[in-house]
Amino acid sequence: ASDGGGIDSALSGASVVNISNSSISGNVAQGDGGGIFNDFTGMMTLTNSTVSGNSSLSGGGTFTSGDLRVLGGSTVSGNTASDEGGGIFSFASLPAKLVVTNSTISGNTAVDNGGGISAFDGHTEITGSLITGNQTQSNGGGSEGEIQLTGRSAAFSASSSDLFAVNRSAMSPRPR
């Protein structure tokens, strides 16, 4: 697939996509969103679901340019991006949001930036979640193992119950 190896919301024409108690695994996209591609017009919600073992250029697990909510026991793990956003790549302008609540982002890899999450613009909100074991492989500047935020209107909030542990960047090979 070009974009959205597992699910491409742009092709479905749906503006609201709800995925519950599901597994999106082992997909490949030549473009963005190895597991899931969420179009800018869409609002997608993952609940108690797993996105794992997918690969693409950006957003190995999930690429979103719209609203994405990863909720209630969901896991994004073991995904790979040959550019950025191993687990999730959010390329969304405000007021679009990436919300991760009571979920796990772990063991994802990106060559350049944001092993776990790479977010450009938009609002990123993380609550009660575990972000661990993500990594980048590039020695280029700005590589972040866990989360990378860029853009003029990027906004971020996290709760005190979040745990960011053992994420690695090629720029700082020791666990952070």
C-alpha cells in the first residue's frame, strides 16, 4: 500500500473511525502509516487495541493528520519508521489533537526522530500512559527516543501519572 498498510481512513471516506478490541499487525506502507493512516478530515479512536509490527516511511504504527485518540489499554509497540515517528507520527495543525490515555507506547524505532511519537504542530496530550523502550537510530540533531515535538504551534501536556523510561536516542545512547 502507498499509505495505510492496514487501514486507510482516506480511502474509506469515513470522517469518524472507531476501532475497539482489535489488532493491526504486520502491515507495510511505502508511504505513511504502516498500520493506520488517518486522513486530516478524520477523527479516529483506538480503544483496547494493539498496533504492532508495522512499518512505513513515517508513522510506522500510525500516521495521523487529523484527530487521533489512543485510549483504554491500547498498545502501540514494535513498529518501525524509516524516517520519523516509529510508533505514531502526528502531522496535524491546531485544533487537531493526539490524545494518549491509559495506554502504552513501547519498543518502537525511527531512523530519525521520535522513536515513540513524533508530533508536528497540533496538540499532544498524554495521560496515565507508559512511554518506554523506544529508540532512534540517527546521529542527526534533534533525535529523540521517546517523543519529539516540532512546529510553531506544537503544544504538549502530560500528567504526573505518566512514565517515560528507558527511551534511547543515537545522540545519547544511555537510557533516559
